[in-house]
Amino acid sequence: MRMSTKPNPQAEDTGSSKVESQDPGSSKVESQDTESSKVESQDTGSSKVESQDTGSSKVESQDTQSSPVESQDTGSSRVESQDVEQQDEVPDGGYGWVCVLACFLVNCFTWGVVGSYGIYLSYYVNNDIFVDGTTIDYALIGSLNFSMAMVTAPFVMKLVHRFDIHIPMLVGIVLQTTGLITASFAKRIWQLFLTQGILVGFGVGCLYIPTMSVLSQWFDKRRSLVYGVSSAGLGIGGLIFSLAARVMISNLSLAWSMRVIGAVSGTINLLATCLIRSRNKHVLPKNRAFDMKLLRRYDVWLLLWWAFISMLGHIVLLFSLSDFAHSIGLSDVQAASVTAFLNLGTAIGRPFVGLISDRFGRIETAGTLTLLCGLSIFAIWVPATSYWTCILFTFVNGPVFGVFWVTVGPVAAELVGLIDQPSLLSLNWIAIILPTTFSEVIGLYIRRPGAQREFLYPQIYAGASYVVASLIMAELRRVHRRRNGPSVDR
């Protein structure tokens, strides 16, 4: 039996005065009931349903409390939109092309100068310039150009973080120019170590390292191309300074060749420093010299091992080719031209390496060309016995033997992004300190003076290094594709 809940009208009339006296806010209660019925009919959310118990004033307070949540959501969406905008702000051109020119000049007048050391190495070894110097000493001086440049990485990263890129580059100009000019006055081998080895290496590092992350900030779709164009400066500079050094040593003197190269390189590097601009204020890179978080990643370790092992072959090939030419009976002019043509092949080939990298994948291209470099050593350099075979080798191997320098910047940006790219590059520079220091020393130690094929073991050593490095890059490609898909912008 259902009981009626309808109130007695007479009872309400009779007790109306008491109700009014006891609850003068009954009109508000009725209005609250009316509002709660509307809330139920609209069914617009939990905050309004709770207003049945607490009244419209609490509903308003709940709405007020919910607004911060909504504002947080709005804030997060703004952060996401800012990230998208930041990514879209990469100009892919504009003043970036001036920065490409500046980086080209830096490569030309830093690594190009270093690349010509093979001429000096051959001259030192064959003429006994320093009575207390040995072949290993001369090889180590050239290696110090590379390793000391890499040693500066943590210091340079600190300067870049605090002062941007121009201050460390100016420091580099002073160090490199001073090192070359003071080397011309060296009388003992330790003085040559200090000047042409350590000071020049420090200068190259302070100039080169700040520029490595700049082009990634200006270019996205054509990133590998501009790195290829920029690193072609090494080939052009190596070609110019290899020929110029030989001519000046023959017609002026060893000392004046260093002084002229020091003055010219210092002037052009100053021009490049004035032209280049970073976008660090937009990208806000971390610029950590030693980022432990990156070292927890398997793909980062693969990249570092690729850099380490490929440098073992790179240094031997770069510094031994001129001396190898002498060992098979070529003249000084022919030996110098072999080194020059290697640099010419580098200059011509590296922009095409960049194009291929952008089209077919940066990691894929790095691995494939590393393998091609190793195979060309076994197929052409090892059996070479004539001048023209050496020239053939320089044109085949020139574009690819320095594939590390073309691809490490774009690959680093692809693995960890623009913000962490400088930190990963710093780890790369640290990783190649040992191979760049001792690889040529090892190469000269294992050669066989007086044997019919004096450089056979260094050749095998260099070729095997590139082949092993290509296998490491193949594993990096597998890991990256499984995680992110092909490493190319479609």
C-alpha cells in the first residue's frame, strides 16, 4: 500500500506563522529546491548536482574552484602550442645561409689548416728538422691538433652557456694564430709540441665547437645538406693549405709558411666570427658538458662508439697518405698533390653526402658511407703502387672518409632533439679524444720501414676500423627504426 506524501493544506495554513517565525529563510529554501530541480533536469555536472545539498552559493564556489583546473588545462595546451611554435620557428633559410658561409669559413681555416699537417709531417720525417724529434713525436703533434680541440669541449660549452658563441670563438682565434706563428720560432721538439700541437689544437676547438649546433638551429629539412656544404670547407682549406704549404716551404721557408698561414687563417676566422649568429635565445639549449642522463641511453652509447672507432681509421688515413706516397717512390710534388686531391674529393663530395642524408636518412647514410670508406681502403689503397691509383683512391674515398664530420651534427639532433644536441655533441668530442691522440702514433708504430709494403698494417688497421664502425651504425639504425621509424623527413 503506497502512502501519499502530499502535505495537508490545512496543516500548512495552521502552522504557517510558526514556520515563518522559526525559519524566516523558507523562501530561500524553496528557491534552492527550485534550483536543484533545474540542476537535475539539466544534468550538467557533478558540481551542480552537489548544489542540491549546499545551495547555489556553494555551487558558485565550486565553479570558482574548478576554474583553476580549467586554467591548468589551458596552460598545458599553451605550453604544447609554444613547443609547436618553437619547432615551426626554425627558419630553414634566411640569415641561416650567412651562417652556413661562416661555418664553411671556420672549417676551411681551422680543420683545413690541420688537414695540411700531412705536408709538415712528411717534411719533418724526411729532413730531420729537430735533432731530438722522432717519427712518433711528429705523428703525435698532428694528433694533438685533433685531441686538444676535443679536450676544450667542456670549457667551451661553459663559455657558450654564459656568453653565447662569439667569446669562445675570439679566444680560439688568438690561440690558433699564436700557436702557428710561435711554432715558426721553435728550436726544440717540446716547443713544437706546445705550439703547433697544443695551442693550435686549443684554438681549433674554441672556434669549431661553438659552431656545430648553430646550423641545426637555422635548418630542419635541409639540415644535412647545409652541414655537408659547411664541412666541405675542410676539403677546400685542406686543398689550399696543402698546396700552399709545400710551395712556401720550398720557396720561402718552413718558418714563413707557418707565419703566413697563421696570419691568413686568423683574419678569415675573425670575419667568420663577426658573421655567425646563433639562435640560442630561441632554442634555449642545455649546453651541458657532461650530461649523465644521455649516458643512460643505449642509442647514445652506439653513437659514441661509432665516433670512437671511425676516428681510429680517419686519423691514420688523413696523416699517412702523403708519407705513403713517398714510400712507393713518388716525388714530393706528387705526394703533396695526393693529399691535395684527397681534400678536393672531400670538398666536392660532402654537399652530395648531405643531400643523400636528407633524402635517404641520416643514420642510414652515415652507416652506409662508413662501410664504403672501409671497403675502398681494402679495394684501392691497399694494392695501390702508382700515382694514378692513389689519385683514384682520393676521389673515391675523399667524399666519404670524413663522413663523421658531415653527419654527427644532424644525427645527434635526430636522436635527442635541438635542446640536448649540444650536450650530446660534447660527449662525442670527449669520446674521440683518445683515438685522435694515439691513432696516428699506432699507425706509424705498426708500419714496417724498409719492407716492400711499408704501410700494409696501417692500411688494414684503418680499413678494419671503418668496417667495425659501420656495424655499430647498423645497430643504431635498427634501434632507431624500432623506436621512431626511418630517420628521414618525409
